[in-house]
Amino acid sequence: MKANPAPDILITMPTSPAASPLPNSRTESDGSAVIRVLSYNIRSMRDDTAALARVIAACEPDLVLVQEAPRFFRWRKKLARLAAASGLVLLSGGGTASGPALLCSLRATVERTEDVLLPLTPGLHRRGFATAVVRFGGARLGVLSCHLSLQKDERQEQGGMLLDRLAALDTPYAVVGGDLNERPDGRTFGRLAAELRDGWAAAPWGGEHTSTPSRPHQRIDALFATAGVEILGCGVPVGHPGVTEADLRAATDHLPVLAALRIPAA
């Protein structure tokens, strides 16, 4: 089949209600919290890091679930600089998780973090998870960032490990974000969506496709939440205040996924 030519614009702007603003972060009187969570493959910060920081900052996230963070020479310093330029701090991950990382705002109270390396398949890239348990007001939340394998059988095994690791966090609620290297009709994506709530499917907002910025045609990046988390909106932040098409194109080779979530008090 002949490929369609690349569009002249990044994504056709969504119509209402998808284009309505996401709720701002806040803590409710009952201790529950509304938070913004961003999942973003940053391609080891090999592109325009100023554009990358502008996109992240404009989304005003409380948590950023990073994939392909720098892993080698001075990787901690690079991640810390990105966090500072985005108004955030480095929480966990990076080289110690083989790519996934977590950034957070100062709203988060951190209980614990753990970087997990997954079994290495000879000839394939080492994978891992960056995990944490954090609190916002009276809400307690497990967090996991992942970047699953390009190889389908290994990816399926990693999907099971992800669910096991999420259960091991032992929190009432949790959020997972990552580059799944698979579309929603794939086995591993489907397995995760059967156990967790797919943010875009539950409350579509903004744009759907995350790859590639110059020609968005597939959704291989996603945010998931456990039962009990209210998904208020989730999607690519196209048209979000401060997020420009030029910055999305320049920042990295994926588009980010932004969600607003309401976390009940634990």
C-alpha cells in the first residue's frame, strides 16, 4: 500500500470537548488530589533540550514518567538540568533503570523509590522500570515508568513483570506510563489495558497518536491507571497553552501523553 504523504501540520486540532482545558492540580478538602501526569520518550536528550523543557514546563505536571533518559556519561547531571529547566526535580531512574526515569514537582512527598533492571536477553537492549511511591495531600500513589522491548515475546514477558511490580508497590492506587513499542491492538498493550485503565480510551483529550511528531499515525505511548483513579482527560497536549507545534517537533521523536487524574485520599 502506498504511504500517504506527510501532513503539512502536526495534528488536526481536536474539537470540543477534547480541546477543553485540563483541570489544574489541586488538593481537595477531603484529602483527595487532582494531579497532572506526563509520559514522554525523550530520546536520550539528543534533540532540542530547550524545546523539550518548554513542552514539559507548559504541561505543568506533578509527575513526569520519562523513557530513554540519558544512561551514560554524566547522565544524572543531564537529567537534573532538564528537571530544573522544567521546574521539577529528579525523583529516580535514568542509568540505574536502563532508561526509564521519574521527575516530580515539589508538591510530591516521596515515600520511597526503586529502580528495577529486567532480565537481559542476549543481543537485545537491557530494559528496566523506574518506580516510586508518592503522596499528594491525603492521596497515596504508586508510579511506574517503562519502555518495553521491540521484540514481541520479550515485550509480552515484560508486560507481566510490570503488573507484578505494580502489585508489589502495595499502594491503593497507581499510575503507569511508557513507550510500549506496540499499538493498542497488540497482545501486551491489550494485557495491560485488561488489568488497568487506558487513559486515552477512558477520557480522550487532545491528540491520540504519539509517533512520530512529523507524521503522527500510531499510538505506541500510553498512560494507565488502576481502578479507583478518576481519569479526567488524557492525550497528546496539542493546543495546550504554551505547547507549540515547533517545540513538539524539535524536542524528541515521540509526542508526550498528558493526563489529569483525581486520586482519592488513602
